Amino acid sequence: MTVTTAETLQKNFDAAENIEGTNLQQSITGYSSVIREESDKTEESNKIKENAIYKLGKIYAKNGQATSLFELLREVRPFFDEVAKARTAKIVRTLIDLVSEIPGTGELQIQLCKECIEWCTETKRNFLRQRIETKLASLYLDHRKYQEALDIITVLVREVKRLDDKLLLVEIQLIESRIHLALHNLPRSKASLTAARTSANSIYCPPALQTQLDMQSGILHAEERDYKTAYSYFFESFEGFSSQEDAKAVQALKYMLLCKIMTNNSEDVGAIINGKVALRYAGSDVEAMRTVANAHRDRSLQQFEAAKQTFKNELGNDPIVDTHLSELYETLLEQNLCRLIEPYSVVEIQHIASLIKLPQHIVENKLSQMILDKKFLGILDQGVGQLIVFDESPENKTYTAALGTFDNMSQVVDSLYSKTNKLG
């Protein structure tokens, strides 16, 4: 069998690279032949083959050929026996990341990760397996398969703690925090994030990972309604993502604007959007938050509803934004209803619905909920379709005082009884 030298491989690689812009199919064939050729297995030859794998992977990713990328990863496995395990890990992770750049390949990515994990287990490549399992857990989280993600993470945390791989542990604990947040388990989510930050403080944490930690901290503070602290974290993450030219910068900017709206500072939204850095991210996401801020400033439920309908994808598909805006809508509705019913002692529900420009059944349900929550005193007379509002009577403290007197008398009697027993 003829063994190809590094010099010949380099010539074939250069030939494929030169025709990449004019004859893509011929270029793909050229890169594939470089990968398949039996080489002299020197460091130089292996490096050329590695570059050919990256080139071919990028071409497939650019053209949306996810299946071809999957096959490429299978095809190059014999080559992994000729290079160091660290280089193998880099190639595999790079190819998996290239698949993730192709839209709509979530299930294929999961399948790819599972197959790679099986191969890593067979060849005892634990370092690579742990990192692919971390990626798989993240994919499960994105696809809302929370239990599967939690099962993987729970085992990984124990395993990585024994190995004392702090950097990987930070990534795993960050994913664990996100999973618990998605499951609405806020205490566990906070505990995982605290553990991740503790691990990150003991090592050099890459800026990209530190930015993700700040983002998660902001989300958790927002869940606790501490919007001022959340804004600080989102601002840090926005600057981090922006400096790395990461697409997640738009998401961080959205959350910054959300915090300003939730703290009744809607007038600041325009200034932030028109800032030098934020202008680079102008688009439908930012415009959606501007529209919501205007609706909140004007206390207009109609504008609020119109914004949610117009920007359904931008506002409704983000669970963080959707949750907080739903709460904001309910607060606005309550405030508007309280202002409308204030002058009346008896008022028709239909009249209130016409003033607030909402369907009667929605207004009726909200009024009954507000009565039960003791937001105001009143009853709904559904027979005639009226709301009867009662004046708030001053609190009668007689009963409270009487109960306090009885409680004190009971303590005195108990004390006298215990003293009598001692004398006896």
C-alpha cells in the first residue's frame, strides 16, 4: 500500500482549498481524499488531516448538511487512533458545535451525542465523554426534557467532583441551576449557582463562562423580584456578550429593558436602546420591548395586548419575559379597574368592560378574583350584572384587645397555679 507523505497531502489540501470558491463539490471530494489517504502518520501529516476535517465540517455546516457532518464524524474515527486524546476531543467537540449551528437539528444533535458517548465509553475516553454528556444535558434542557437532563447532571456532578476538574464542574453546575429554574425549584437553582460561583472563584474562569454565570444570576434575582440587582447582572452579561460578539447579547439587552419596565422606569428604555452599544442590536426583539415600555408608560392595556400579538415570537417564546410581562399585565389591569370603580358604589359590569375595552367575562373574572384577594370590598350581583362596592369600614380593635386581655389573664392564672403548687 502506498503511503502518502506530508508534502503530497499538503499539495492535495491546497488544491482543494483553491477551488473551494469555484467548484465546491470538487473541493469536498479533495478534502475527503486528504482525510482518507494512508499517510506516514507524522505530526505534520496529522495536522493537515485535522485541518481538512475542520474545512469539510465548516462547508457542511454552511450549506446545512447536518447528515453529512454526522457521517464525517463516523468516518474520521480511525484517524483518532493516530492522534492524542486531547486533539481527538477538540475535533469531536468542534464537529458537534458545527452541527448545532444548523437550525432545526436538535434531535440529530441528541442522537449524535448519544452515539459519541457510546464510542467514548467503548474506547475509555472519559475526558471526552464527560464533556459530551454535558452538551447532551444542555440539549435536553433546550428541548424541555428536564428529567433526562437532571439524570445526566446528577451523575456528572459526583463524577467530576472526584476528579477535581473545576472548570467542567462550573459548566455542569450552571446547567444544573438552569434545569432547576425550568422546574420552578428556585432554592435548588440558587444553590447550584452558588456552588458554580464558588468553583469559578478558585480557578481562572473564561470570560464567556463568567458572562453566562452573570446572566443566570440576573434571571434568579428577577425571579425574586429584585429587579435592581438583576439589572446590574444583566448589564454585566450584556457587556460580556457584546465584547465577544455573541448573539446572546440581544437576550441580555431584552432582560435589561424588562427590569427597567418592571421597576416603573419605562422612560429609561428609550435612552438605553439609543445608546452607542445597544444600537448595534436594533431589531424586532428590542422593538418589542420598546412597544411594551410605551404601553406601560401610558398605562394602556390595549397597547399592551397589541404588543403581545404583534411580537408574539419575541415576547411569548421567551419564558422569562413571558412570565414577568404576564404579571405586569395583571398589575396594570388591577390598577385600571380600581381607578374606574373608585367613584361608584354600584356599577354595571358591562359599563366597566366598555370603559376598559375588554370582554365582559374577563372583567367579571378579574373583579371576582380581586374581591377574593381583598383588593377592595364588594360583591358581584350576577343576576343583574352589577358590581356593588362597599366603603371600607374602620378596623374595630375591640375584639383584638379582648383576645389580648384573655391571653394575659390566662398567663396570670397559670403563674398563680404554679406558685400554689410550690407552696403546697
